[in-house]
Amino acid sequence: MTKRKVPLKISKLLLIFLLSKLLFSFPDDIKASLWVERHHLYKKSSIDSIFFQAFDNNIEDVFLQVRSRGDALYKSDIVNINQNIDKNFDPLEYSLMLADLLKIRVHVWINTYLIWSAESPPDDDNHIYFENYDWIDKPRNSNNDLSDNRIFISPNHPEVNQYFEDVVRELVSNYPTINGLHFDYIRSQNNNYGFNDIGVKLFQDKYSFNPSNIFSNYEKLGLTAFEKDSLSNIWDKYNQRNITQLLNNIKLYIDSFHPNILLSAAVKPNPREAKNRWSQDWIRWINEDILDFVVPMNYGIESHLFIDNLRRINEEILNIDKVIMGIAIYNQDEAAIAQKIILSKYSGFNNICLFSYNSLRDNKIDLNLVRYEYLNNKFIIED
């Protein structure tokens, strides 16, 4: 009997993997993950590069952006497929196959309420922008945010959250091997927004006042500043509650039918500002176990701002292990990145997520040098 020979090409690939593991890996005291944007998922070859680099760098969790601007990078009967995807190719299916081979966990990254971010509308006439125009959120008045091209749909419109629940149900039913659901833009556009026509009407029916009046006409209505603040607080909680309710409903479904799937969110790094400015009450989401973990986008270059966010999070969070610290690698060099990792570690955050894969693909950042800077400088801090 002739022995079957392993093709040389495969042997070389395995050799490269093994050598690269010796060249670089994150130290044992730091667990790293990686955000990967949608445009890297259009073709098999680019997906190969993602997972080979993750494997090479000992990154065991990746966050793949499968929903970006109201589109899908997976097969769906609810969401229109991204127009850059070949009709015969399923990026998520291929990614999950490769991830299973390399033992890498996949968290599907979903842009939630954000559906568009360009000066001109989508080319696709069937885009949610056109199909459900009445869902779009509105500012308090037309003078707000004229320079902001981003379009959000409103959590205050009752059909919007139901839509996302349907999206999640379809996604996890068709791809049950995903390891996590990761929600981005799970927030309002800012505190000038929330004034979707239907949402305002429902609020007014329930609370008997128009929220627009509390910002511009409260003195004409005979309200004191204290009364104005009290009514404003009711409006703020209404916006926060509708966003939190979506996550609550998704958690109930996941716990009942897919309990192995983790729930997480990318969040603003200052917890109080996140709640008050963007209706993103993520401390509650963690402390009440609505989410399994959050990833604060602590992207600041200045160390004092980075440290201030670490401090604020530490003051309010009950379980520090449910925080993965998001660190930018697109706006700072290897030494600065290593410094942010060290600051995170000595604030109790041993899990980090790098934003983003772009900088690795374009060779703008050398993770070997990050590791070198980390190992050299962490001992100076320890001393």
C-alpha cells in the first residue's frame, strides 16, 4: 500500500503558521481581539488574510462587521445584501468555516440604528432608507447637525426594534455556530435627536406634553427651570428605555433558544456621557446582566483622557471582567498602543480589542513592535 503524501503547499502553510506563532503572540497576561470592517469581507482571499493574521497574532476573537449601513454580508430574506458581494458568495458562512478550522471565535458585528452615512442617498431603491422612511430619526429642529450626513432610524418608533429582533432571529437561526452578537451604534445620534414623528406622538399620548417644548418654550408655557428639568428627565429616560428594551428582548430570545451565543456592544467610553448624550445606558446593561460584556471605544490619543475613562468605568462597573477595552491602532504608533495596553492592564482590564484590522492589513502597525514595547515598558511600571 502506497502512503498518501501531504501536498507540499499545505505543509508550507502550516510551517508558516507555526513560525509566525513563534515570532509574535500577545503575552499571556493580555487577551486580544480585533474589529474587522465590512470591506474586508467581500472576497475569499481577503477573509483568508483576516483569519491567517488573527491566527498568526494569537488573536482568538474577531468582530466581523456583517451589517454596516442597513445591508447584510450574509444571506437574508429581511436585509438587502451588500452590493459588493457576489450573489453566489456568503462571506459569513465562509468566515465561520475558516474560524472553526483555526479555532477562532466569531462575533457578528451589527451596526444597529445607523443605516447610512453619505451625502447622497443609497443607490439601492429597496434600501431601508426608502422602504421605511418614516422610521428615520429627526433632530429637535432643522438647524441641528446640518453637517452630519449620518442617518439613524429611531428606537422610539415601535416598528424599529421589532425589525431588529427579526434580524437577530433570522441571523442566529441561519448561522447557529456564531459565538456572539456584537451591537454597534446601539444608541441615539445624540441628545438633539429622538424626535421621530411617530415616537413623539406616542410619547405625547403617554405623558401629555410635547418634548420639543421643554427645550424652547418652557418659559412661555409658565414652567420653572426645575419643572423643565423634571420633564426633560422623563424624555431622557424614554429614549434610554427604548434602546435598553431592544437588548432586553434580544437577551430573552438568546437565553431561550441560543444560550451559548454571547451578547456584547461597542460603547462610548465615558459611561455617564454615553447615557446622557447618546441614551446609551451601558453601565445598566452590564450591571443588570443584559449583556455579557461591553467594549468601550477608548480611542483617545492623550493618555490623561484614556486614563480618565478607565477611572470612570472602574468607579461604576460591578464586574470588571465584563469589559474588553477598545484601543485604537489607526491613530497612534506602536509605543503609544503598548502604553494604552499597559494602562488598561494596571487598571484591571486584561482583555483588549484593537481597532482595527485596516492598520494591520496596510502594514501601518507592526504588532511585533507593540509586543516589544509592551514587554519592555510594563516592567518599568511594575518596578
